Amino acid sequence: MNFENLKKMVKENFALEELDNIPESDSTINISAIELSATQKVVISISRFKDKLFFDMRHWYRQEAGNWIPSKKGIHLPLEKSFAISDIIEKIKQFSN
């Protein structure tokens, strides 16, 4: 699938929140963010690199000037490998009820 079509489809089919000053590029779709504190978030995105799609969960932090910057902390997986994460989360949910 063409990345631009994927980006359009994601934006049309998901209730995406505006991510407070988290930059999005031509090769990135920000899906969601989990706020850890006023200065830290985990940002979930899909990106394209060399015509391959990737799933990214990255720790971002806010600088004193207010800019959000990605850290080295996080995971970056080929998109097709990331689907295993949802299977694992579903199994964890079963035990948490």
C-alpha cells in the first residue's frame, strides 16, 4: 500500500488526537500518545523508511523551551512484526480481570 493512502486511511478511520507539538513528517503517522508526566510521553506511530513500514513506540520528553524531542528509548519494529504485541496485550488483559 502506498504510504500516502495509508496515512489518509488511518486519519479517516481512527479518532486521532492532536499530539501536543509532537512533529509529524511526510514519512510518519502519529497514532497516539500516552502521557507519563507533564514532560514525558510515549508516542505511538507508523513510519516509512526505504519503502518499508515500521511500528514505533518512542519515549519523548519536553525540553525547557517547550519543544518535544524523541529519546533513544523505545522500540522500532517492521509493521508486520508489531501485530504480535496486540496478541500479547490481549493475553495480559485476560489475567488482569
